[in-house]
Amino acid sequence: MVDHPLERRAKLVWRGGAPSLSFRLVAEERAIALTFGGSTNAVMMATPADLEDFGIGFALTEGIIARVNEIASIEVIESDFGIEVRMWLESDRADELLARRRAMTGPAGCGLCGIESLEQACLAPPRVSDEATFYARDLLEAMSALPALQELNQKTRAVHAAGFWRPGSGIDLVREDVGRHNALDKLAGALIRKNVCGADGAILLTSRVSVEMVQKTARLGAPVLVAVSAPTLLAIQAADQAGVTLVAVARADGFEIFTHPDRLIFSDRRIIAA
């Protein structure tokens, strides 16, 4: 399997008035084609690691599949031009995707893949469950723990991360990529492959929050999204519609809550059953 996200490169460092030769580990970025049934659905610039997770997660968060078993087979093929993640769908899903492609009126070049109209771009995401509650302090501690789990970023300082945290078990999974959307898709793929329920925890992001990040979170069923940077207006509106608690601008001393704050418990007291 392709998995070479790093390369060692020489560099000239000029500090203290004098140049010196040194080296740095840099994050690799490759063209990754995601294909279904032999046809390309999207080409992304991404980090060449966890690519099966990437393909499956993209299929899930873009609404191409609802369950991992709807992908009949998957393989990763490397060439001189890039890497192809080839997926073959079960017959019903393949027919649905074919009909969706035939309905497209023009090429998608803006990052919204496989849609046919402005209305589709602004569709309300699925609504998440209202049952779960979380301690605000736990989410803050989870975000504080995320950097230590970003192995690739520690070496390159050039990639985003998406993590999944659950009360009592901490951060279960982390995926990294040069692209923030890609990192979240890789995490989605890892969750669905490991049969982890998104409704049990929170998505953690090292990036800003755009509407697509909220939509992908809602498709995972995760009730909370926490990010280090600020959200866009459309992201806030989508989170409100989806019932997602949108937490952003997370810092060491706290964060900002933009939607559904009732899901969070701000007291630090824990109730322990007898």
C-alpha cells in the first residue's frame, strides 16, 4: 500500500547573519484520484497516507454510500502522475451514482463534487441526535491532547488533523493530511471501517470551520465539532440546522460556542453513581 507522507530535503538556513546547510522533513502532496466504477469522481491534492480511509470516508461524507459494505472492493494504484483510489460499489449504489452523474449539467471545479445545482450545494445536512451531553472541560482537555498525537505535523509543521474523542476513552483516532477536508474524510473512513459510532463523541479539528466540515460531521452523526479556528457564517447556519454544537477558537483557557450550547455542561462536578 502507498504510505510515504514524508521526504527529507536539504535547505539553506540564514540565521544570525550567516547561512548554513541543514535538512527538513517535508510533507508530501500528491494528486489523488477517487474513482467509482472506473470513472473519476474527484481529484484531490492530498497526503499519500491512509488512502483507503480517505476513499471510504469521502464516499460516506459525500453521500455516495451510507455503509462501508456498500463498497464491494477498493484498491490503491500508484503511477508516475499520482495515485488512484479505485472503488467499486454494490449494484444499487452504483446505479444511483450513475444516475447522479447523468443529471450533472456541467463540470464541478469549485470543490463541491458531483452536484448539479446551487440548491444541492446548500442542502441542509442530516440532523444529529439530541441525546448526548458533554462536559466543556473535557472538550478543552481533548483539544489540548490533540497536538501530541499529530505525528506527521510534529515532523513537518505543515498538515492538518482531524480527531475523534469519546468521554471515558479519550481520542480514539487521528488522521492527518495537507488538506483539512481530506483529514476529516480520512477520519470518517477510519471510523466507519472500525464500526465506531460518531454519535458517541466529538470531532476535533486543527483548522477553520467551513460549511463542508459541518456537513461531513453531521453525516458522521457526531453531535459536537471543536476547532482551533473560527467558523464561517454558513458553517454556523448549517450547524444550527443539523443540531451540531459548534465550538471554535479553542485555546488553552477556553473556547467559543456558536450553536446548541445546551449540550455542554459547564460545571466541573462529576456525578458518581453509588
